[in-house]
Amino acid sequence: MTTLSDPPQSAFKPSMLLNDTRYRGYTFQFIALVCVAALFAYLGSNLAQNLRDAGLVISFDFLGEPANYDINQTLIEYNNQMDHWRAALVGVLNTLLVSFLACITATVIGVFAGVARLSQNWLVRKLMSAYVEAFRNVPVLIWIIIIFTVMTAVMPSPRDFRGEDAAASMVLFDSVAFTNRGVYIPKPIFAPGGWSVIYVFLAGVVGAFWYRRYATKLLYATGKLLPMGWPALAIAFVPAILVFFILGRPITLEYPELGGFNFQGGINILGSLIALWFALAIYTGAFIAENVRAGILSVSKGQTEAAASLGLRPNRIMNLVILPQALRVIIPPLISHYLNITKNSSLAIAVGYMDLTGTLGGITLNQTGRAIECILLLMAFYLTISLSISAVMNVYNKSVSLKER
Amino acid sequence: MADTHAHSVRFVRETMLPQQEPPAAERGAVKWMRQNLFSNLRNSIFTLIAIYCVYWLVTSLYPWFANGIWDAPSIRACREILEGDVGGCFAVLTERWNQLLFGFQYPSELYWRPTLAFLLLFIAIAPVLFRKVFPAQMLIFTALYPFIAYYLIWGGSILVPVMALLGFVAGYMVYARLVTQSFAMGFFGGIIAAFVVWWLTGLVGESTFLALEPVASRNMGGFMLNLMLGTVCVSLSIPFGIALALGRQSSMPIIKWICVIFIEFVRGVPLITLLFVASVVLAYFLPPGANFDLFVRVVIMITMFASAYIAEVIRGALAALPKGQYEAADSLGLDYPQAMRLIILPQALKISIPGIVNVAVGLFKDTTLVSIISMFDLVGMIRGPILASTEWNGVYWELLGFAALLFFVVCFGISKYSQWLEKELATDHR
């Protein structure tokens, strides 16, 4: 009887590092590591040499010095005597604000356009594909500049609102003014008790969601169908409205009014914010539209037909059969588009919107000359956001991926 | 019986009737419209809204085009000719045509050189794009094209591109000889040979042999700069992207982690921060006294950026290949480089074409970002010298529309090509 066995292991010889596949990997990794280390050492020594020549040291102390510049849009309290750190924080919040607004708007536009591209209506279909192609194939920077130009060069100046037969007038019952210094909208003023209305409203929204979950559970458990639409709306709004009137209208609106050379009061939404917001939204919306379309198309027709043969109505087919399967395809690219919006919001610097790139990477960098530190911080911020969003996305992907056995 | 029969049948038709046309509502344009535009109430409302949108767009844009002024020295002259009518002042395009395309510093008597390079680009790229139409010998020209284009655009002695080419040729020859023994030996041997040749030819020193008038890269601008950055960075980033993707798939942990960190870092930061690095930080990391062109620094950064994205596309394709392909290659006794070159990569690259094209289109659009670090590309030219000049201050729509149109034509063309290629290469489920 013969047995097959491995040839006897030969003792380790140095030539095996090149010729034996078991050991060759170590050689390559060692070479790669040495190369990378050498590269970093080279760059680091150059950096040290250059810094020494210029008499600089890497330090983040400049963040504690007064910033000495004003920011035209601040979500938190800020004045030019506060330090660079505070200015960067204002920038971070502005970045997050414009990204958040653009993400929501892009989703709405994208879902609408994506569904409309699958419409039975020929004209609507063609219009939407024209929109998608036009916006996907032109750089977002050009769109930002175009909308910014609309906001600054086409809109009337506040002066045009003056006089008996003014060249421009406010819209929506004299509450909103589009000017070349931005858009003025009414500002809510909270009297004592005003916040409680907001809290009641938020509680109502939570209650509405809870009600819908309860109704769904009841439906699956017993087959008893509770109405879902109007009770949810009622739970969300009625208590808040009641509290609003019981407390004697504690929230009032402060309308913008023409005073001096400009509008006074109200909230001023800067033209640069609007340009960035809408340009990012319609640009990314075109990409999202394609994802939504692909997602809906990815659900095979048999699913629709099977659901119909079970006797489901078209609305139910959409909600219970198609959407859950399409969302699995739509959501991962959707989140990476949100990420792109956040990263593209750094183009704010082209229109002078003071996001993080405008404060830390713009004025702070130019004032202090601390290029390395500023850009390091800038990258760290975007990297943190990207990595945390992709971590969330991985968790989500795991939870919705097909459970194969 | 016969009686009743005679009563009940009065008439039997003896000839066949000719087929009737379907009713008017069920044929031709009317049927199409009923099916596609007015199938139900909601659809009809949508159609009316859409028609109104189209009508509004056409009526507001048409006079602007129709009354457009194509010949005027300044915006004021334009407005005088228009006398208050709505109309575009397209004269800025004819007047500043060369600036829009070449930037404002490229010597005007040398415009033929980048134009010629641009036209040759089509000849060089044709055999790559349309394999079946053009003979394979044309690929030789494609290989020579980078050197020709460098010579034409930057000028200087012809020895520079020739010697660069010699380095590549020497590298390739050494590679071809050694690769039969081992891929790694051939690869590194080729690189070493190329560097030896470059070092040797570097000893020759400056020469003016067959020199074209040199043009510095800082003098380049306009759409030419966008095209140059786009083509250079895309073609450089594909090999790097493949290497990074293979590295990320590698079973060697150190190499894998180097690639993972690089890819995730680059993908996590916006391109504009990398361009800031190119313009203000990179100089600190270069040897003291070294003066890298801003163009080269930007190319390095955009290439890094694009190769990380391309690596992810190719990684997706590598993961999508059936495992049997890897196992088949192993069972044939191929080693890793052979398996990759002969079995895996040809299939993976085919799958990844649409993704790579998407990255390329995105990258080409992103080349406009260099205007933020004050390079005068198309957008930079428009926002800088042209709109700031007293003659054309205020001609926004014509210029921005022109820029949008140029980018649209190129990007739309590329994406249509990739759709065509995808169909062409589809070998499965025919």
C-alpha cells in the first residue's frame, strides 16, 4: 500500500525568500514597508529642513489667537475678537447647515425626477432625462456660479423696492423679499411659552409615528386595519395648534421691512448660501434620480405581478413589495451622494460662503500663514465625517443585505 | 320548413368586405398621443404642465438667441445695437475666443501647436476607442502621442521627449526579455533600465536641437488646461488605480493596509483640499530649492485623487468575478502575475469600464476646481480676466452658458461612448 504524502520539508534557506511562495510574501511586504518608510522619511526630512529654513514650527497655538475677521453668517455667537478656533467652529456649522439643506432638497428632487423618468407620459419622461443629462454633464462649480450670478446680478437691489411704483415687490403677502443681498424671510419670535408649542409639536410627531407602528403591528397580528393617514396627521398637528391658541399665540412672525438702504428684521438668507444649496441640490439630484430609477427597475416585474395576483392594490404593491426591495438598491449610493454633497460644499469658497473651507482654509490660513496646520485640520474634519458616514452605511448594508442561508 | 328558411335568411353577403381602418382615435399620431400623453386625467395634467414648461423655456430663450449680437467690441456696444431688446451678447465669445480656449498668456502666434496636438489626440485615441474599425498598427502612434503632444504644447528641444521615450523603450525591452523568467524581475528590471537611460541622457544637458519656442505651464489656460489636466490625469490614474485595487485585494496584510489607508484617506477628503495641498503645502515636502511647476503638482494631486476612485471601481469588478476564474487560473499552474494579466484583469477591466468612465467624466468636470487655486482654466478665465475687464463686465450668461455647453458636449459624448462600448463588449447572455 502506497501513501501519498508531502515531500519532506526542506530546511529554510535564504534563497527561499525569493523563490518559495510561502516566504516570498514576506519579502515583498518588507520591501513595500521599507519603500513607504523611506518615502515618509524623505518627505519628513524635507519638511523639517524647509521649516527650519523658514524659521517655522508646527504648532496649533494660532487657534487661540483672536481671529480679527467677521463672518457674514453665524449660527452661534461670534465676533471678530473671538479666536480662530471659534471661527472654524462657525465654519463647521455652516458646512453642516448647507450640506443638510442640500441633502434634503437633492433627495426630494432626485426621487421626483427618478420616478418621473419612469412615467408613462412621454413628454415628462423626456423632460426629466433632459434635466438629468444637462445637470450631470456640467461641472457643479459652473452651476454654483450660475445660480450665484442669478442671486447677485439679476435680483433687484433693496432700493428697487422703494417708492409708489417700485420696480420690485415682495412676494407671498409681502413677507418674502428677493434682493441681491440675499432673500429676506419672516423670522419667528418666541414669546414666553412659545417653545412649549414646539415641544408639543415634536411630541405630536413622535406620537404619530408611534401610532403608525401600532396600527401596522395590529394589522399584522390580527388583520384589523386601522386608518393610518388622517389620524397620524391629526396627532401631529392638533395638539400643537390647540396649545398655540390656548397660550394666546406665543409665536409671532417678524416681517422684513424696508428701512434705510436695506431690509430690516426677518432672517436674511445669503445669496451664496442659496447658490450653494440649490446648485448642490439640483446637481446631485440628477445623480440621485438615476439611482432611484435604477432601483425601481431592479425589482423584477414578476414581483409586481405576484403581488397583484395576491390581490394587493397598486398603492400597497408599491409600499409593501416594490419599495422595500428597491430601497436596498437605492440607499447605499444615496448615502455616498450625501457624502459627495458634504465634500462638494467645500466649493463654497468660490462664492464666498463662509463654510469651514472659507474660514479655516481661507481667511485663517491667509492671515496666519499656517498652511500645513490649517489644511491638516480641514482634512481631518472631512475625513471624520466621511469615515463616520461610511461606518453607518456599512452597518445599514449589513442589516438590509439579503439573508442568504 | 323550407318556407321558414326562406323567411329567416334574406341576404347572405357574397364578397368579403375590405378591412376597415381603425377608428381615428386608435391610429397614428392621435393614438400615440392618447397612449403617451393623455392616457388618464393625471397624465393629461402632467402633459399640460410639461408643455407649459417647454413653452416658457423656448419663448424666453429664443429671442435671446435670435437677437444675439455676434460682432461688437464691448458690452456697451452690444446694448446700443440691441436698443433695449432682449438678446444675447455673443460677441464676447468671438472676441475672446482664443482666450477662452488657450488662456491669456499663451503666445498667440503659437496657437497652432496646441490645436495640432488636440487634433492628433483624436488620431491617437481612435484605435483605443474603436478597436474594430482602426488597424492595430495605429496603436504605435498612440504610444508616441504623449511625447509628440508634450513637444508641441510645451516646446523646447525635441531631445527631451525623445530621451524620455528612449527610457521607456529601454525599460520595455528589458521587461520583455526578463518577464519570461519572472514578472517581478521583468517589472523592476524595466524600471531600473528606464531610470538608467534617463540618468544617462540627463548628462547630455540643455540643448536647442530642433527646438520649438518653449512655453511655460503657467502660461497655459482656458479650456486647453481642462483638457490637458483631464487626459493626463485619467490616463495616469488608470495604472495606479489597478495597482491600488490589486494591492487592496492582496493577501499580504502590510501591502493591503497601505492601499486601504491611501484609498480611504483620499476618498474621504474633498478634491479642493488636495488642490490646496498642491498649491500651498506640497512645496514644504519637496527638497529645498526644488521648484516644481504648479501644473505638475496639480497633476500629481488629481492623479492621486482619481486613482483612489478608480481603484474602488476595479476592486468592485474584481470582487464581482466568479471565484471559479481565480481557481481555474490556479489550477492551470499560473503564478499570480500571469493569472492577473491573462485571466483576471482582462475580465475585471471589461466589467469596470462604465465605472471608470464615470470617474473619468467626474474628474474632467472637477478640473474646473483648479480655478479656485488661481489657475486660469476655462472657469478661471471667465471669472477672472474676462468678466473683470471693462469691456465685458456683466456678460454672465453667454460666457457661463458657453462653458456649460463645452463641458456638456465632452461629458455627454464620453458617457454615450461608454454605453455603446458596454453593449459592444457584452459577451454573456446574448
